[in-house]
Amino acid sequence: MAERRKYSKKYCKYCEAKVEMIDYKDLSLLKQTLSERYKIMPKRLTGNCKKHQEMAEKAIKRARQAAFIPYIVDRKNVAVTPFELLK
């Protein structure tokens, strides 16, 4: 029989920091949920709980609407660290 791999359980970073509300203007909090191409990462990869994942999704969508975060990134000119552009 094949042995099962044992992975460590991922914990919600927002629960550990005791974050009550994720604000769309706080880009340092939203970085944890975005990929390098500004896509929203799924819950299974980030380890967020359902409550904080939904709050982060709403905040990211609002930040995109307010033009704090871009909707798409040009495929040809992908930055090494795109979050430096947000400063």
C-alpha cells in the first residue's frame, strides 16, 4: 500500500493576528491572499478560515474597484515583486 503524506495543518493568518475586519485600504493585509499576478488565492492554499477568506475576497474586490490593486497584470512584463509598485 502507498504511504500517505502527512502535511502540516495550515492556520489562518488573520485568526492568529486576531484581525476582526479586513479593510480594502490595508494592502499589507491583502498581500497574503494575492498571488504574484494579483489573483485571489484559494482557501486551501492560504489556509484561511471561511470567514476571513470571504472578508479578504470582498476587500480585494473593493480595492480593485477603487484602483488600489490592478485587475490583470501584463503577461509580458511580469514584475519580480509586484507589491513594490503598490507603494
